[in-house]
Amino acid sequence: MSDLKAFILRHRWAMLGAGIILLLGLANVKATVDTNDGSRMAVIQCLGDDGTFAIDRSCIRVFFDRITINGNTYSDKPLFLPTVLTPLYLLLKVFGITFATHFHLTVYLLNLLGIYSLNLILFWVLYHRLSQEISPAMAALGGASAVLSSLVFSYSTVLNNHTPAALVLLLLVLALEQFVRRPRLGLLLRIGLLAGLLAALELVFGAVFLLLGLGLVCFPVKKWMQRLPIAAVYLAGAAVPLGGVLVINWIAYGGILPQYVGTAAHDGTFLFGLHWQPGYWAACLFGERGIVTCSPTLLLLFFPLRAWWRGRLAGFDRCILLGLGATLGIYLLITIDFGGWCFGFRYLVPALPVLWWLIFRMLPTPTVVTRLLLAATLTAGTAIALLGAYNCWAPAEADRKPVNAMAGNLVCILYEYSPGPQPAVALMERTIGRKAGYAYLISTYQILKKYDLGRQADAEYRSWLQTGKPNGRSR
């Protein structure tokens, strides 16, 4: 009993953080699917029910990411993640929970257990590592805020590849740090596995950190002939998940190449070419959908960068920042639309926990100014993350023009929970405009399957067009 009491006292802040993360997850995880995650859910259903990657017989029809091969319909999104989650669905079927019998409960549990639960692991890993350098209370704050005060939380309420990639990248970086300090064969193999797994989940992050990891494990060895067996073990580990991806593609499509890159290239969203758009680059960082705007604690990267400027940042940390910077540069050059209909610049979500790890280790001795700055950025970040969780697949475009998703989601919340439309209408007029605001309401409620609210918003919009004012009904 005394050991248990000592454990609770030692980790009380961590338990508090984990409890808050769990409660917010239970309240915010989605029980519906949208066009972005629909085809992935359809793959899980058809694999678990019919043993096939073809999704023609799925009860889920809300998705665009499809391709037809030999008369059968398949998801063109990477198949690795839904394949890995299919055993969880098979477990749910043991208890009689299926898409056919309990659709919304099945979706909720797959999102909660398959995706959101990874936040608890991410929190504990980050807390455990930070507590080796800073106080347990600050370590718990760092771990909890990496989840709750960033876009990590917003996207972890739905089926997506960014959340597992965020955990895998954090584990990879911490394992590399251990290896640099004390090389071990088993750790080297684990690093290779993590690097390959990251590439299976996020191609750009995986490509950059697969090369960076190879350099970090081989560089300390001076002789080239001694580097060869190290590289062989590392690449053998990486080949396991990457080989799994190729096998899955072969079984599903009859070829090893993924389909997503090819189909995305046709609509101009993600091309193998350079797009020189400095305005877009600035918007990806500091615009309405910018990664810093949506996760304002990233402003505190000032402290690690200042330490680098003064020559006080460890060489390993500099390498990680360079790797993250290279990944950012690639995404800025090869993307043109922030990630489509979504909240914020979602492509950089996997980098956030690692950046939090760097920030909290480099925070200066607490002063009134630093405490106020930290409190302000974390509070704003938590509010924005909760706003994003309301609908992370935000309809952030109207008439091919960007729409402020933060204002749009807040308009939707006000419209849904206020007694009348006036507060929502007032906010939309001050932010995104009434026409775009009603379009945002209608699209969002379709995405969230709140059809009654969508029909009511549509009726009010039509009334406004005809009479110049909404019908003013209360709800």
C-alpha cells in the first residue's frame, strides 16, 4: 500500500493530465464519418465483414477517395492504417458490435480505441521523458498540452493518419536520442521499425526521418565498413512495415504502388512539382489556417532557436529541428491547399509533440513574464483545439476562396446552442460574411450528420435572400 501511495503522489500531476485527456476524448470523439475518413472506415468494414479490400458492399457511402479496378471500388487512401485497425473491429464483432447493427457505436469505438487512445500513450511518453529534465508538474503540463493545446487533439477525434504518425515520430526521436547516447543492437532495430512505420503512415515525414535516422545511427562510427552492418540492421527494421505496405497494396490492387498519390495528382492538390507561392507559405504558418495560429504555443520555439543561436542547443536537437524544417519546406513546396477541407494546416500535426518536447526542455527559469506567456498560449491553444475538434473536416473554402474555419466552427456552435440565430448571424457578419457563413453552416451540419440544423440553416438563408432577414425562429 505504501508503494502504491508513493507512486500516486509521485505521478499525481500525470494522473490528473491523463484524466483530463480521457474525459475530453470521451466527450469529443466522433460517432459519424465524413468524406475524408469515410473510405478508410469502409475498408475496415469490408475487411472485417467480407475479407476484401473492395468497398462496394460497405454501408458507408460518404467518400470521394475511391478508385475502380476491374469493376470493383477501392479506397485510394493508403490502406496500411485501416488494415491495422481491422483486428480492433473484429474484436468489437465478438461482442456483437458491427457496422450493420450498431453503426454509430462502432464508429465511435474505432475512433476512441483505435485513434484517440494513442493520445494517452503520447502523453505518458512525453511526460516520462520530460520529467527527467524538468519538474513533474511541468512535465505533466508539457505532455498534456502537447495533446490538448494543439491540433493533435482536434484530429484525434476522428479516423486519421496524423495522430498515429505523431506518436510514432515522438517515439522515433526519443529512441534516436537514446541510441546516440548509448548504441545498442535491439534499440537500433527498434529505430528502424519506427522509421519504417512512420513512412507507412506519413510518406513525407517518413522519407525525411528515414534518411535522418540513418545518418544519426551511422555517423558516430568513423569507418565505413563498420557503418555497413549498422545500416543493414536499421534498414532491415524499416523494411518490415514498408514491406507490409507493399504486400497490402499487392493484395488489394494487384500492384505494389499506392493509388493515393496518383489520383491526388490529377486534381492539383498534391503534385510532384514545385509551387513557388510565398504568400501561401506565410499563410501555412501564420494565416487563419496556419500551424502557429492554430497551435500558438509554437511561438515559444523562440527559446530553442535562441539557444541554437547562442550555441547552447545540443547537436542532436539541431538535427531534429533541421529534419522538421526540411519536412515543412517540402510540404510548403508541393501542396497548394492546406490539406483541403480541414481545420488548420493538418500536414504538420505529426511534428507537434516533438516540438513540444523541444520547447518545454528549453523554457527558461520561470518568471512572471514566461508564466504569463505560457499560460496565454496554452489557454488560446486549448480553446482553438476544442474548436477544431467540433469539426476538423471544416468546409474551409467557398467559391474557391478560403474561409476562416475558426470563425466558421464558432458560428456553428453558436447557431446550434444559442436560443436563436442572432448571435451566429452577428458573428458571421463580422468574420466570414453572411453568404459564406450560411454555406459553412449547411456544409458543416451535413458533415456532422445534423440534418435538422442544416435544413433550418438553409431555410433561414433562403428567407434572408427573399426578405433581407432570417425568419427568426427559436430552437
